[in-house]
Amino acid sequence: MTADSVTADAVASRPAWLQDPTLAWRPAARGVVLCAGHHDLVDCLGPQTVEAAVDIGPPGAGYDHLCGLQELLAVLLPAVRATGPEVLERHAEVVGLLTRPEARDPEGTGRGGRFVPVSETASLGTTRRISRESHTTAGWIDRAARFLVDALPALGDRLVLVLNGFDHWDRISVRILYRTVLIADQQGRSITVRGLPDAGTLFLERFSRLRAVRVCASGPPPAPEPLRGAPHGLVVEAWRTGGPASPLRAIGDAIALQNFERADLLIAAHLEAVAAEGGRADDLADLIRLQAISEAQTGRVDTAVAKLQRSLELAEKPELRAHLNYLIALLVTKRKDDTETARTYYRRGLACIDALGTPGVDAQVEKAWILNGLALGAAIDARRTDDTEKRDLLFQEAFELEFKAFRMVREMPGDSAFYLRYNLSHNLAFLLQITGRHQQAEDFLRSVSATMLGTGRPEFFVPHHYAIAVLQLRRGSHEMAAASFGAAIRVAGALRDPFHLEKLLAAAGYTDLRRGDHAGAARHYRDAARTARRLCDESAFAQDLAGLLWALTLGGSRWDRHTLTAARVWYPEVAGAYDRGVGGAELAEALTRAGAEIAPPSSKLPSYLAAVDLEGLPDRDLNRFLAGIRSQENPSRLLTEESGGTDASGGANAVAVQGTSEAGRTGEARAPGAVPQGGARADAQADAQADTQADTQAGAQADAQIGAQADARIGAQVGAQATAGPAGPAAPATSHPADPTAATAETPTDPTPPTTLPAPATSPFQAAGGGPR
């Protein structure tokens, strides 16, 4: 498949769930029971469950990937082979992933072990940037759960799975099992899981708070202290820091798969082995660094910072010391919102590198990462200040730091430098976006994405089309944005990616609302709601259904019975108003009172999915904060603006309605995920939402300033080098004629990015009185 044909060829038939007109559903409120003590099954589930119970043995020590599920499959697969082999054929691909043996990976490809192979980029990202990259894994978890839903009836009707040693189940297995319960409930099938943990874990403590989990008797024992050592019998290889098959890669894979107990045990085993051999201080420091990353990913931020400081006390190599300072700074920036403390650590990291007489490649890469971190801190401070002059200087500083970092690594060989170069080039495009330079951001993004798109791999096209569409939407080019979102929808559909598809359909619906295409908005939001229903995503469904109801209301369209049934469950007050035959203005007011809000598209597609990985979300969506995009929006804000006005996302308002106003908003807004109980809407106070405002005139003035101040020589160098990678120089943006957003007279093919970046005259957050959450 070539880059030119990806979008055009991605025309898949509508999946079955989009052909099902059903919308209404209630999230599962039961299905998993955690029992602290081994008491009689009848005591907690009733006498009728005894005959349906199937005992599943405990997994071994070590939290190996899928160790819990292997115990279940040992019982399930023989029964399926005997009664329904067609189920195995229908799910052959995912069954193969679930059952393949642990491999030693003699070729050094990094693809050994069960379940989803972890890419070098994902492993590097999770151990370098403390990020979670669970989107790919979530797709396979969903497919694995759907296989279990189809296969488990082979063990009997109204099944009760009794899982012994549940605290030894790895997190991947628990996620698959929980998703199985949710999907089975939605399909009207009865599957009950009784978990019998011998001890508590941090993950089970969080797991016990999920909607479909009930704690029986006194509940699981208290969560233990973090693991101090490796379990008996866990044998590890000699510690090596390099190579795709190194122990470092195995730990990185465990962290990338969010199997944190496995990562912690591997680290503990290696710490014991290295200490016993009198290993190098830097090896011990590196292992403690990985411990800190695992703890940071599970919310133990203070412990993680303390571990990194302990690692700093041990580390001797300047490059490692620089990296440890960088990690501390990144943690306190992202998790504690303390940019001043972060700068102290970033500067210490720079001092480590600057002390070297002739810094090598590794040292220069570390320095570039530190400069990137300093740029992030400057951008955060710029976004939240109300001092216009200070904001301009901070954005200028952020832009110059990103350029300096890029110039350092633009010609460096190797995967690490290429990954950093790719990251920096997209950060430059993002800086243009967050300061309101949407056209320049699009031009630059096309340039830096051309190499990736030139590979023809369709998974690169979805985030690319989405990012381009968001920029077009924010500058008011609604028709172009609609075409770009449509291209992304086609590719995501061909890739069988329901998680991205839901976000893309909702974004397309939002764009249709902006351009006044109420019928298109209803169509897209209806498909988004159906997809969210399939994914059992409560928050997304509430927002997508709200979008559908707003689109129908604004367009004066009748509600079909499926829409009305869903509204009676999720927005009963609004359904009541519709039943009374109120007019459009009153119906819009009812939607506002009910907290029926939609989600404006974020600047990027989510890289992790909290509804699947069960690890929660950060307190603040940093991408939305920096880009000035609210996490929720009441469409009544669009409705009162005069025709031709500027909407909250930076585009010209194309929607008008009579009879609603911001002053008419009363009552509490429903927070995302506040789902109905017993047929009534569960009200909750919504998180404070940060408003955004795009000032077209100020943007034009700032663009003129940029043009006057740009250093053409440096800009040309960066434009030429931004796309250089293993495949060589990038092709121009015009090399993709199938791309409906390909470069036109409005989007030049050879962008020259500026070297100065003054902020818009009116900061979106300051204009609205918002700030960091």
C-alpha cells in the first residue's frame, strides 16, 4: 500500500455495531465480587450459583504477562474445542496471541513473550517520558474480551468463575477479564467473577472501586508495602543495558504493557543480582530509576521522586546524572505543576553535560531532552500568566529552546536521536498551534509528517489527518476540517480501530455543528454514540448522546424511538421536555439544565484509554490546557453568537438558534461518566472548564510580527532537517494527492517556520478567567 492510496483505499463496509439502531444501555453495575476470606459461595452469591461455579487455579509467582488468563484458558479451551470450535476460528488471531508460548527471542527483535509485541518507540517513550501508550494494547484487550464472551458459554449458562489467588493475576489479565464482564452484561449474558485474593495489592485496591466490582465481607486485606525483593525462583539474566533483548528492554516492555508488578519484580531481581556481584553504581542507579518510573505510573509520585534522588546519589556517569535530573524535573512539572522546582533540576542536568569537555552523542541527546523540558515549562508558565508582556517572552523562550534542541540532534544517527527529532518537530508544530498560528502549524506539520506518511503505513494516517483537521477547525476552515476528519474515519474503520473511530466520529459531529450541518452532526454523533456503547465507555457515550440531542434540537428534527429511549435513561429531564412537545428553545434550555455537554476535539488523539487500562487519568489534560481547548462544552455557547462571530475554538460561528443564552444555564452540569442509576440521571458537579477564545485580528497582527522577526536562514535549516530520519529527507506535502487536505494555495508546501513566537494579544484562558486544573 502506497502513501498515495491509503486514504482512497480505506473504504470499509460499516461495521455491525453501526448498523444496529439500538442506542440505549446501562453500564454494568455488577459482575465481579472480591471476597477477602474463603467463605461459602452461597453466602455471597446465593444457592443458585453453586452448580454454575467453575474453579480456576491460582497463577504462579512473578506476574508474568497473561499468567492469570492462562489458568482460565487451561480450563476453557478444551471445552470450546469440544463444543464450539468455530469460536476459535472466528477469533483465531487474538487466540494465537493469547496462547503463544513465552519466547526467548534469539533474533533480538524484542518481540518475545505473550500477547502484544511492544515497539521500540513505546518502550522508549514509557521509560524516557513517563508516558502511557496503551491505545494499541487496548485494542487487543477488547478483542480478547470479546473472544471470552463468545467462548465462556462452553463452560455453562449463568457462569460463575471462582478465581483463586486473584491477587497474583497480572494486570493485563485483570483488564481483559473486567472488560469481558462489561461486554457480556451489555449483550445480556450472565458472567460472574468471584475473585479470592490472598492479600491486597495497590491495583486491587483501585480495582475494588470500579462500578461493576463489589467487595464482599470485610473486603480485600490492606494494600501491602511495595515489593522489596524477587519471588523465589524468579531467575533473571545478567544485567545488560544495551540491545533489544536486554533485561532493560524486558522491564521497559512490562512498563509499556502497564504490568507494573511484573516490572517491579524484574527490577528487584536485577537489583539483588547486581548488588551480589558488586556491580557498578550506575547499574544500580539505572535500576532504581526504573523503579521510580513504575511508581510514578501508578500514582506514587512522591515515592518516585525520592527514588530518583536516591538514584542520583549513586550515579556517576554525567549522562545518567543529567537524565535523572531531567526525570525529576519532568515529574514535578507534569504531576505537581511546579515549573520553578523543575527548572532547578533541568539546570542541574545541563551542568552535568556542560562539564564534559567534548560531549558525545548520548550527552547531546540528554541535553536536547532537557531543553525540550525547559520549553514545556516556559509554555505552561506562558499559558497561565495574565501578564501579556511576560507571556510573549515565555513563548519566545519556549520556541527558541525547541529550535536549539532540534539543531543539536538534526543530523544524529540512531533510533534514540530519530525519536527525539520526531518529538521535537511535532512540539514545534504544537507551539505554533497553542499560540494561535494554526495555518503555520498545519504547514509545518505536513512537512514534518511526510517521512512517516511516505512509508504507506495506514496507522500513521489517522493521527495525521486528525491533527490537520483540528488545526483547520480551530482557524475556522470547517469544510476542510470535515474532509480531514472524514479521511481519518475511513482509515480508522479499515484498521478496525473502534477507540479512535469513536473520537473521530465525535470530532466530525462537532465540526458539523460548527458549520451548521445539523443533519451531518446527528449522523456522526449517532455513530459515535453507538461506538461508545459498544466500547462500554460511559463518559464518551454521555457526551456523544448529548451531541446527538443537540444536533436534532438545533435542526428541528424528530427523535426516533431509539434516541428517545436512550435519552430517557441518560437525560430523563430532556426526554420529558421532548415528550411534552416543547419548542426548540425550551428543549435547548432543558439540555443545558441537564448538563448535556459535548467534547471539543483535543489537539491530539488519546494515547491511553483509562476505561480499558483502569489506571485513571491525570488531574489535568496538559494538551488541552496548553492548546486552550475545553474538555467539555455546552453548545448553547455557540447558539447565541451572531452570525459570522468567532466561536470558542477559533472558527467562524455557523450555527444560530433562538431563545437560549448563557444566562439561562441553571442547575449542575453532569460530569463525564456520571451515569444513570435506577433509571434516573445521577447529577454531579462538573469540573471547572477552561474557556477558550480565538482573536482573529490579534492572530493576524501576531503573524505579521512573526514574519517581520523570522530568521529565514535558521527557519530554512529547520524546515529541511525536521523531516530527516532513517528514510532520508521527507517528500513535500503535495506527494499525497489522495489526502483531501493536501497542500493548496492556502497551505504552501515549503513552510519556513519562524524563530520567534509572540503570543496572541488575548490569551484564551485569561479572556475566560480559566486556568490550570
